[in-house]
Amino acid sequence: PLSSSSRIFKSILLSRMRLSLLFLLSSLLSSATAFLPPTPSRAFVAPLSSSTGGQAGVETFDGVRIGPPPDLPSLLLHNRIVYIGMPLVPAVTELIIAELLFLNYESSDKPIYMYINSPGTLSPQGQPVAFETEAFAIADCLRYITPPVHTIALGQAQGAAAMLLAMGKKGCRYALPNAVITLTQPKGQTRGQASDIAIRAKEVLANKKVSVDLISAATGKPAVEVERDCQRTRYFDGKGAMEYGLIDKVLESTEELPVEPGFVEALK
């Protein structure tokens, strides 16, 4: 019948139209790709082993490392290096204690290297920004963990930071040649009613006694002498700090550094 023939004819016509469109599209695509620049080759280098401190799946382009910069605190932590470079505000204290506890449970024998460049609980302008208990928390953690802690002062170590510097392992407390170590007494930052100020004043005196006792135990000097020296700000250079007992040695060359990071070669 005629209706059946027309249906067959229409289906054949649609099939040929589809084939023609597919052929036309393939021709257009092949012509367009001829004008595109060649696609650069990308390769993934082999993952770096954990012993080198590298990151797995580092992407390179023409042999050059691309992507975000390395996580420097993690690289330092991999080499058991803890760096204090800010006042001892609660956020800094939380990070330092977390790193010390992590390194303690990672290995109870390998030493920890703590670099200190901090004004303690004071701002660079000398105003209190944190309570002395922040430094006491780190000090208690230093005495709690098993690994020996080597302390190295660079830049400045004031007040509570100087106390932490002195609390390193005896014989492993260092300072770089131009470091300045300062003894100070705690400062109060309380406002309000007279009764509240009086309560806070008693707490400041108690914190001062704790600081004096910790420095006295670390330096071997009588507490009375340390308390007298903390009445007014007292500055030490490396040699003076060594004579006072706050450190054991001034590092004069790179050969004397206590640790050489092992992740640098992995980043090249």
C-alpha cells in the first residue's frame, strides 16, 4: 500500500540526513583543531617518600613544580622543629602545645628543636597581650614530654619567652650572635572595680613568683637574685645570657646548628 511505502521512504531519508549531519560535524571539528595550539604535556612526578618530607602527587609543567607553595610549618614539624615567632597569645600557645605533644608521641627519644623569637606575653610596644599562664602551659608541657628539647634564641626572647628559652635541656640551650634576651616581670591588665583590681594584683604577684622559681631552677641562681634582677627590665646579649645561665652556647657558624633540615633536597 502507498502509506507503507511512504513510511519506508521517510525513514530512509531521516537516516541519510543523520549520517550527513554527523559527517559534517566531524569535518568541522577536525578543521577547528588544526588551528588550535598544541596541548602542553603534563606529568605527575613520583610521590616523594615520607622520609623526605615531600608531598605526594606533585604536578609539574616542563619540569617546573607548579601548584601551591609547600606548607612550611608542616615541613619544619617533619624535622622536629617548633618555631615561636609571635607573642604568646592563646592561639600560639595552642599550636605550640599541640606540636610538642605530637612530636612526643611520634618519638620519645629524638630531640625537639624550639626556635624562639618572641616578646613573650607583651606586644612589641610593651603592652600585655596575654596572661603569664600561657607561658606556664608551654613550660609544663616542656617538663611533661619525654624528648629532650633544644632551645635556640634568635631576634628576641623577652620575659616569658626568655623563661622558655632557659627551660631547654641543659647543655642544649643556644642563641644566635645578635639575639637579645630580656628579663622582665609580669604586667597586669585588669580594669574595673577596686576589689577586682586587688584580686588581679595578687594573681600577678603569684605569677611573678612562679616565673622567678622556674628561671631560678633553670639557671641555678637563687630565687632572691632572680627576683631582684626582674624588678626592672634587664637586657642580655648572647655572652651575658650565657654567663647568667639562661643559655649554654652562642652559635657562631652554620656548622654549629643543632639540626639541618632534610626536606630541602626533596623540593629541588
